[in-house]
Amino acid sequence: MSRMKRILVTGGSGFLGSHLCARLLDRGHEVLCVDNFFSSSRDNVEDLRGNRRFELMRHDVTFPLYVEVDAIYNLACPASPIHYQHDSVQTIKTCVHGAINMLGLAKRLGVPIFQASTSEVYGDPEVHPQKESYWGHVNPIGVRSCYDEGKRCAEALFFAYHRQSQLPIKVGRIFNTYGPKMHPNDGRVVSNFIIQALRGEPITIYGDGSQTRSFCYVDDLIECMIRFMETPPDFTGPMNMGNPGEFTIRELAEKVIAFTGSRSPLIYQPLPADDPKQRRPDITLAKEKLCWEPKTSLDEGLKKTIVWFENILRQA
Ligand code: NAD
Ligand code: UDP
């Protein structure tokens, strides 16, 4: 294990953030979790609050933050289309002002900073699978643009700080990730389908269900994040982080029905605007630089996630 560090995780009580905080504590670090609880609740980190090396701070990253840490993971930003479109101006501020504030902090302290970027920087991709060298196909004024362009601007900021101030940055482009602690009402496809199946409600497929996504189990993704942060300072990315297995949304629905034993019917609803038709990461770079690739199959990950949602619904 590397020496104990004090590590800031913004968005630390969210889905990915809460798993990251737990993993960093397991590795013996101190964790400062900063969140404004816009798209999460404290419940996600409730189990960590008894740990003396864990500290939770309510703070909005669109405002400056003055703390002393050895490394920063910048995850603060709503990630589901429902949440990030709910207040699109705030989403842009979180992406852009949040990045400026956290980069300013990293610059003052001279510490490495990871940015949770996204496959959405590729938009509705015309190149498949997506490599990091692809510049993307994004509608700059559509309903998803607050998030897509916000994250693209954040990447631009990270690389500007790197060039201008030699800041050690790590830009990770995360593809659809799922697992326990996803917000039950955030509208993402995996949580929606599992909850609908467990409740015996119709499974809502948007469009004809032929659009594809590549789903990464959360434990694999967190391992990738931590290995990325431990790379030499000159390795900046951008680097794709995800599982290259590609499935149609209809296939996903069928798997969820099979694994839950549900009798839910499939119903078809209109496809939201600018919904990407296909998405699959080329993870050659992560394999080469981190010796990393996902270990959890979609079937295995879905079964674990279903067990978690079963417990949540039982307690509700
Ligand atoms: P999430 O919504 O569960 O977590 C985001 C967290 O950020 C929440 O706890 C939220 O309250 C917090 N937050 C939002 N705005 C904030 C602000 N202004 N100040 C402080 N905290 C704020 O989403 P997630 O899935 O855990 O995503 C985490 C990060 O990873 C996000 O930056 C997201 O864009 C990125 N990402 C996630 C996925 C995925 O599939 N989960 C894919 C691509 C990128
Ligand atoms: N989707 C769906 N039914 C749902 C929720 C989502 O068919 O109840 C589709 C959505 O249109 C998209 C895919 O599933 O094509 C992934 O959606 P999600 O919101 O999880 O993530 P993103 O579109 O950002 O990849």
C-alpha cells in the first residue's frame, strides 16, 4: 500500500463517489468527502461515518474551497439525464465553475487531480467503438448539451491548467457504470429496469430498444480510477474507462426480466432527443497503461445489483 494520504473526493456521497471513498479508506487513506447532496443523500456514506479517517463536508463546488489535501478526485456533477437536465444552468456551473475551483485548489497545493469526464464527450458517435482520439459528435444546443458541453469545457480547462501550470491531471472518460448505491429515482436505465421488474411494473424501453450501451460494474470502474491516479504525473489521459461489452437496451431488459423472474411486460416510449444510438469504449489505452480491464460480466454485475435493490425496496 502507498503511504497514507489525505484525499478530497468531490461528489463523494454520490453513486461512484461513495464507492470511491470506501475503497480509499480501505487502502488506509484519510478521505474528505465534499457534496451538496443535489443528486444523492447522506445515506450512501452513512456506513463510513464511524471511520475516524472519514470526514463529510456539505459544500457546493461552484464556490471556492480552501482545504489541505494530497490529491483530488473531482466527481461532483449530477450524472443521470433526469438530474442533469432538471437545472441545466446549475449543471453547466458545476462542470465549469466546479472545475475551475478544484483546479485552482490543485494548483495552489501542487497535487494531482482526477476529472470524472464522460463518454458523453463523444455525443452520438459516428466512430465506433470510441477511441480517445475521436473528437465527438455533440449537439451544442440540445437538451443534453448542459452536461456534454459542460464536461467538454471541463476537459479543456484541465488541459489548459496542465499546459500553463504543469498541473498533474488525470482525465478519465467514464462509460455507463452501474451497481449498488445508484439512486433509485435517477432514471438511469439499469436502475429503472431493475426497479420496474422487481415491482412488476412495465419496463420502459425508449425508442425501439436497438440503441446500444456498454455497462461497467462499479467495482471495476473504481479500481481503474485508483490505478489511473497512481500513474506517473506526465500521464494525463484522456483515457476511456468502461466495459467494452456492448448490449442493446432490449437485451438489457430481457436480462433483467430473466434474473428477477419478473412478469413485467416491455412497453415502448418515445426516444429522448439526442439519445446516442451506440456506445462502446476502446480500452486499449487503459489496458496498456494500467494493466486494467473489467472483470465483472454484465450477468454477474446485474445479479449483484438486483440483490441490492431488492433490499432497498424491502426497507422502503
Ligand atoms: P451521482 O449523481 O450519483 O453523483 C454525483 C454527486 O455529485 C452527487 O452526490 C451530487 O449531490 C454531487 N454534486 C452535484 N453537484 C454538485 C455541486 N455543485 N457541488 C458539490 N456536489 C455536487 O452520479 P455518479 O454516477 O456517481 O457520477 C459521478 C461522476 O462521474 C459525475 O461527475 C459524472 O458525470 C461522472 N460519470 C458517471 C457515469 C456513470 O455511469 N455513473 C458515467 C460518466 C461519467
Ligand atoms: N433508457 C430506456 N428506458 C429507461 C431509461 C433509459 O430505454 O427507462 C434508455 C435511454 O434512452 C438510453 C439508454 O437507455 O438509450 C441509457 O440511458 P441512461 O439514461 O441510463 O444513460 P445515457 O443515455 O446517458 O447513456
